[in-house]
Amino acid sequence: MTESDAQLADRLASIDDRIAAAARQAGRSPEDITRIVVTKFHPASLVEELYGLGVRDVGENRVQEVLEKVVGVGDLSDLRWHFVGQLQTNKARAVRRVASVIHSLDRPKLADALDAEAEVPLDVLIQVNLTDDPGRGGVAPESLSALAEHAAGCLGLRVRGVMAVAPLGEEPAAAFERLAGHAHTVRRVFPDATWISAGMTGDFEAAIHAGATHLRIGTAITGPRPVRG
Ligand SMILES: *Cc1c(COP(=O)(O)O)cnc(C)c1O
């Protein structure tokens, strides 16, 4: 192992320890929590290193980057790619082909674009905007029920739950409590939609306390993201 591999292994182990501790403190089982390593801006070689350390869930937020990286890592057949970024309808099919889960369903048109006849429906999460800024991504809470009902008509999609990013300048615990309420709204349409994707480097412990089932952790595991022009 090179020195940087060893550091990566240490950071991964230390985050997993913190996840397990937070889960136990919240009276939850660490096994019920999926830790997604967000690898955006990092090369495919980092994904391969993470895979070697046992990581099977990675996250990306840009279409071009995920499409390139999937090719770049070659045949890691049990690796799951989670798409967590805003998605244009004209890119939806391309992302559907490579992603196991899309966390950013936020409008009826995108549901239609992602929908496709398939043996196995695509797992999607409805992203909810917890801020007052419509530019932040995610459906406004008042439109959540309508979007869930629309998605119920898309037979190529399986809505598994909700996703959100905690707003800046607000206590994440309070935001994640609201998200738990939105998860409940979605379960009125999809009773088995139990997933809650929430929690990043700065707030994953608060997310675990609020019931998150899927954490999206980048820099705490990968180290700082390389700057791109
Ligand atoms: C980048 C990103 C993350 C990870 O952020 P970190 O603060 O590096 O852990 C999580 N979710 C989304 C949607 C992201 O774009």
C-alpha cells in the first residue's frame, strides 16, 4: 500500500466508526445505513482504490464525469453508481444506463424522461428543496405529493424515498427533521419508500439521528477535491 492508500483507508475506517457510533447512539443498527462515497472531481483511479477497500457505493453529481468514470474503472460489476446531481431531461437516458440509483428526481418532466420499459425498474429518490431558493435543486415541499403521484404512473421507476441537502445557515438537525416529514408524505403514495438520503461530510451524524438511511460523504473520506478549471 502506498502512503496515500493508507491515508484513504484510515479516513474510510474512521468515518465508518463515526457512522456506527452515531447509529448506536440513535438506537439504530449501522447495517441499516448505506455509506456512499462521493468521488466527484476525483479520477477513476480513486474509485478503484476505494473498491479495493471494500466500497461498493459511489456518488457522482455531473453527467459527463460519471459517464467517463464508469468507462474508466472498467469491470467492477458489483459497484453501484449513485447520481446525486441536478439532471437535465436530455441526459436522463444516458444516466439511467449507468446509475443504480438517481437521487435527484425533482420534477414530472424528469420522471417522464427517466422512465423506460425495463425488466427491473430504476431506483429513484425524490429530491426535496429544504431552502426557499428555487435554484438549489429539489422539488418544493408543496409540490412533493403531486410529483410522487406523477412518478407512480412511471412504471419504469421505483421511488424508494427522499433526498435532500441541508441548507447553509440553518441547524442541519432542524432541516433533517423536516425531511423526515417529507419522507412520510412520499410514503403515503409509496408505502415501502423507506430510504432517506441525507448527510454529508459536515452533517452526517445529525442526519443519522434524523433517520437517514443513505449518507453521501465526499471530502471526509476522499480528502479535498482537486480543483478543476
Ligand atoms: C458533493 C456532494 C456531496 C458530498 O459533499 P462533502 O461535503 O464533500 O461530503 C453530497 N451530496 C451532494 C449532492 C453533493 O453534490
